[in-house]
Amino acid sequence: MANPFNQFFQRLFGTEQESKTKSPPVADSVTPETVPAVENVLPVVVENTLPPLAVNTTVVPAAAATQIVEINNATPSTEKLQIWKPAIPIDTLFFDWIMGYPGEGSVADTEQKVLQALYGLLASDLNDAVVVPRMPSVIPQLLASLRNKSVAVHELTRLIIKDVVLVGEVVNSVNSALYNPADRISSLEKAVIMLGEDGLRFVIAKVAFRPIINLSAGPYTRRAAPHLWLQSEKCALACHALSDHKENNGYDAFQAFLTGLMKNVGLIIAFRLLDQECEQPKFRYSAGFQHAMASVAATLSYRIAQRWDFPPTVIQALQQQAGGRKAVEWTALGQLLHDADLISKMRVLVNQAQLSRNDQQLKSGLNPTMADCFDNLNTLQAYELRNVSTNG
């Protein structure tokens, strides 16, 4: 039986996507025989430059080792892109915050136990519904209808009404300040007309990803999931906003939006595994553990995107976030995702009083476009993006 996510994204991006270059394969040629003991992984100062998986004495099964992918297998960019390196350790501050800060408890034993489980997960079948939930059946049906230009409004309404969450998102969207109707719109059919095809795509994408991000399990996931969803949505919005100012090399603004939503999928799965492996609700961890967990989570995100048949440019951008032994040859979308991820984390941390908005270093190195994105990220909504049609 076909994977529902494969069907979803085939319909989302259209049949023309299938004729393009296929997704970069997982490299089976890289087969390190061991995984690092976390205490020997050196902390990295530069944001998002994750430590290599150095050889040590903790043995990993060969099947898991084949899943540890070197970033240099991605197709090189045609130009050297410079990424922004924040003066403040944004990734570390954000990770500490969603973890609830390091607590008392074991260090090496717990870290090694979690990392062994994470590498085991990389060797597993990521299509397993236990790891990644299935998408509601209405979503692929609705996206297929949206690609049909002759579809009637009443047909779209009939499909949307099957999903109560989708109904709520559509109605709330048209009652936002952007549309500012004289009277609140409660008619779903009228809301569909006002949003138009592009607006519906953004709303559907957000609704489709929400159950993946908001998985509830143990204390780590319950604490992290709401924050990760908030940051994921802002990252997607930042990706879209920044894409307006980029020379888009092989991707469009909606693909950038989806790439931002996809960024944290691997991390939320890693938190679910953390719930399974850790009995204590908090534990003290090293900087090396944080970087290793982030790298594995990024690898999970791009491998899941690969299995879901995302466009190659999206898969490659996600793959580049995992770091590696060699310097990353950034693509335009990979650079954009890196910047949007950090900007959205900054925005969330400032909103939650974890960073001061008056910190002189906060915007150090940001160009005017990125600074403007940070300043306005709170006011953006998925249905308020520039290419949303209000003409029905």
C-alpha cells in the first residue's frame, strides 16, 4: 500500500516534480564502526556547526552506522554562500529552554543510552506509524482537489468539513485582521472563496504538520512539543518571508514554507525517544550531547523528508542542517533555512523572556532583510503571506 505521505506530497507538488532530479540517496559508503562517547565530543562554538561523530569505544550496529550520512554527499552549490553566525549561542539557549534546563542526575550513562537509542532509530523503518503518525485522509484528497482548477467551491467545502481542525483554521484565517470583515464570517463556503487556492495550501500544510509536532508522550515531549510547534511555525513563516528577497534556485516560496515546518520533525521524534529512555524528568547533559542530539535529529528530519518524496532541493536543505566532518557547501534554500531557524528561535526566546530584546548582540551580523524578518515575525500569519489570493 502506498504511504499516505508519499501521496500527499505528490499531489502537493504536482506530477511535474517526478520528472526532476530524484532525491539525494542516503550514503551507504560511509560506515563508521563506532559512535562517540559523548564526554569525548568537543563542544563547538560556532552555531550549527555540529561535532563529527568521532571514533571511540562505544560500538554501534553496522545497520545503524550506514545511516550516519556525510553532508558532502549533497550536490555542491554553484557558489560559496556565507551563513550568518550569531554572537549569542542561540541553539544552546533554545535547547536548554525546551529541555527545562539541566537537572541533577547521571551524565555519561544517560547520554550514552539516549544516543545509542537514537542511532538505533536511524537504522529503523521510519515509515512505522509508531514513530511518525499517519496524515488524516482528508488532506491528500483536498490537495488533489486544489490542483484541479475546475473544482467547485462546494466540493472543497465538502472535503474541508470532514476535518474539524481544518474548518477552524479556515474560518479563523478569514476573520483575521488581514481580511477585517465587517461581520464575523461563519460560512465555510464564503471563507474558502476569500482564502483562495494559495491561502488554502498554507492552511492545509500547517494543519497537516500539527499532529506530527504535537505528539504527546512523556515529560520531555510534553514540555518541548508546544515550544517546538511555535518555533516550527515561525521558522516556516521566516523561510517564506526571506525567500521573497532571495534569488530562488530551484524552489518556490511554498517549498521554503514547508522546509521550515519540516525542520523540527526529527527533533520531536528524538524527544519521544528521550521519554522512553530516561526515567528521570531532568538530567544533567554536556554540550557534546546537545550537539550530537541536534545532528541526529536533523538527519532524521531529512531522511523522513526523503521517504515522503519531498523535492530534492528541500531534502538537500534539510540534510545540510545536520553538519558533518567537512564544511557545508550551502545551497540557497539550505542557507535560508539555517537563517530562518535561528531568527525564529531568537524571536521565541525574546517572547518568552529568555533573551532581552535590548541585548546589543542580538542582531549582530543580521542584514536589514533578516532584521526586519525578526522584528515582524510575531505579526505574520501563514495566510497573510504575499502570494495569498483574496480573489477566490
